[in-house]
Amino acid sequence: MIDEFYNLKDKNLIKDNYCIAETEKVVCKALRSKHQVEKIIATQEFYERNKELIDDKCDQVFIRTKEELQNITGIKLHHGILAKVRTSGLLNIKELGDRIIIFNGVTSPENVGTMTRAAMAFGFDSIIYDAKSASPYLRRCIRVSMGNAFEARVAKSLNLVNDISLLQELGYTVIATANEEGAISIQDFKYPQKTCLIIGNEGNGMDREVIDACDKKLFIPITNYVAHLNAASAASIFLYHSIF
């Protein structure tokens, strides 16, 4: 049955530990991940190109034309593939790795997806997103991350200030990204082994109480003419600097 593909609402899927993967590269990453790909609806061409992987990892495959796919989903699909993925679920904070990126009010799926991809590229394999942020398992986030969300360890925080305190008790240095008095230039800072890096809202930055709960504040030195960077661009620079 493919009934669920007729009503693709992220919020309904995520609360039941499901998500949707699309595009060939992303679906193949899902198939190779720790998550379970329960159903695939695809064109014959996609199936033939990836038959061995699909047959090994997914029991339910439905072949349709691109036109039929678009009629079913209501989404314009250029790649001829959708997969319903049962995620392994959100983790407890104590189950996360040594390098964690935290989203504080990051609402743009494009930014969450871009930052997830950058985090995985630079060794931050764990994500915490707060109640105001977009989930890394949103369909758009997964696509923009190029499927790298499937390799991340993901937790959700319902009270970020309290969870920062827990992280500090666990030995993490929690770092705010805020260009304000008392902040340290990334040029003068070396990331500790156990590090949490917090990225704030695209327009307003981090919440004041979240900044105040952190151990350190970092900023990126840029020209006064520019003043501020896009959240995803800034995150990529902070993350890249962590490898030095």
C-alpha cells in the first residue's frame, strides 16, 4: 500500500519517527544508513539503476511513472523517487558524541540542512535542536543535507538552558556564537575535545538566556561593511575552524 504517500505532512511523520527521502543520492544514503527504509515508490529507471541495493534493504517497492508519482504526492519530482524511512528515533543527550552542533531557534529548513551537512563534514556528528528549530528530519532538511542527516546522532531539547547545564556536567564546553562584548575571535581559540557549538536564529541570533548559560562566546572577525553573515555561512566557518 502507498496510501501514506498521498498525504506527505512532515509533522505527522516526524512524531511517529518517520521521514521522507527524495532524490537518488539521498535515498541511497538512507538505504546504507542505520535507519530502516520501509517503502520506496520509484520509476522503473531508478529501480533498475539501484536494484541490488534496494532489494537488499527494502521489502516494499512500488514502480510508477513520474507522472503517476506527481499525481500521488502532489510534489513535482524531477528524480522519480521517494522513500518512507523509519528513523532510529531521537537520542538521549548522554548518547551523543564529543562534537555537537546545537540549533537555537533555527527555523529555515535550508539552513538546518546546510549546517547538518557542514557539521558532518567537519566532525560534528551530533545534533541537538530546540523546540523552536526545524527538525533535521524534515523532508527539505534531509534533501539539502544530501542525506547526511541519516548519519547524524540527533536529540531534541525542550529546555535548552537546562540541557546546557547537563552538557556542562558531562564535561562539554558549550560555546555561544555571538558577536558581542566578551566574545573571543575564532583566530584565538582552540576547540576542546568535547565541544558544543550553538547557532542562533537567522534574524535575531541566540536567545539571551542561552548565551548567558554558555561557557564561552566566539565571533568571526569580518569587515564593518558586512556586519553579519548568513547563519549557515557563519556556522560553516565556525565548524571548519574546529579542525585546527
